[in-house]
Amino acid sequence: MRGAAQKDALAFRQLYDASSPRLYGLALRILRRRELAEEALQESFVSIWHHAGDYQAGLSAPMTWMTTIVRNKSFDLLRRLQAEVEIDGEDFDERVLASLRDPSANPADALELSSEAKALAICMAALEEKHRNAIGLAFFHDLSHSDVARKLALPIGTVKTWIRRSLARLQACLTAGGRAA
């Protein structure tokens, strides 16, 4: 840690090599998505590099200090994503309600549609981006698995697997009431 505090790149690399697997595991447990955990870990190590000089050995062990940074960065990222999901969810909710408004529907029907649309938006946002794209192309753009594979330049087996697994995740999420699992 002292070497990193003195901006010694080799010492920082050794610190990273020694601690990143455990810190990545922590971020992954909090965020549940590899790309988000990688982002949180990167932000954390940038912060560690810039603030290594502020570390006080008498207050905590180096791993404890770094764990706190990763934990905080992970929760910050999670809060940012939840705010985006809420904003996107409301926008999605309003578009669905506007496009599917039925003059014969009563307020209870509209409320149920609104809740279901918001739950679907939240659950879709919880999927990895590449899986969300495959689902979107297949179901919202009505493309066949072959067309999705061609559009994404992926093997058809990969696309089928992504769609099957994503549908299972969406079902589990919707069953849980729109709380991403």
C-alpha cells in the first residue's frame, strides 16, 4: 500500500494482482452482473490509486480499507442503475399505457397494466445488455432466432440459449413481483 501511495506503478500492480480477485467477488455478489462488477472494480482501483496516500494503517487493514471502497462504489453503481431503471420504467410505463389505452378499460385495468409494464421494464433492465438485445429483437421486433443470430452476428445456438435463459430469468423476476433476482 505504501508503494501505491508513492505512485509506484509496479507496487500498485502487485496490490491489484493480490487483491482484485477477492474484491471482484465482493462487487459481483453485490451487483450480480459481471460487467457491472468489473466497472465497480475499475472505479474502485482508480480511487485506491488516487487515495492510497490517505490510507491510515492504524485505522484498518489494507484489505478492509479497499473492501470498503469496493463496497461503496458497488452500492453507488447500484443506486445509479436503480434510478435509471425507475426513470426508464416510468417512461416505458407511460408509452405502454398511451399505446394500449382501451376506451372500455376501467381504472383498475389501467393500474394492473401499469404495474405489469413497470415490472417488465425493471426485469428487462436486470438482464445483461446482450441478452436484453436478443430478447428485444425476438419479441418486440418479432424476429426469428435465425434473424436475431444474423443481426447480432452470433451462432444460432448462442442466441437460442440466451433467449431461453433470459426468459427463465424474466419469469423468475416477474414472479417475484418485478424484483430482479
